[in-house]
Amino acid sequence: MINEIINVEGMSCEHCKMTVEMAARKIEGVKKAKVNLKQKNLSVKYDESLVNPDQIKEAVRRAGYIIK
């Protein structure tokens, strides 16, 4: 399992937080996804044999947010 922090711009409320977390959790291999609104990031834990960070970042982009 890999733990990674992804910086995400454009989140400002609980709805944004849930949208980003759900976008990441929908991906097979993502075991945990938690947003920190204050630090503007997404902490993910995932199985590197099933998913890579670019796939997670793309899911967040498709949800309408900017990856930094």
C-alpha cells in the first residue's frame, strides 16, 4: 500500500470535500481518501498494483478540481 498526498485547488466547503473524496474512492485499488480543506490536499492510500497516482489525479480533475 502506498500513502500519497495530492494538492488540490478549488475546494472550499464540505460539498467539495465529499466530491473529491468520492471521486478518489470510486477507483479500484483506492483504500482510503481524506481531504484536508485547510491544507488543500487529498490524502490517499492505494494498492499500487491496481492504480497509479495519475489515475487518481485524473479522477479529481474530472470532478472539476485542479491538481497542483
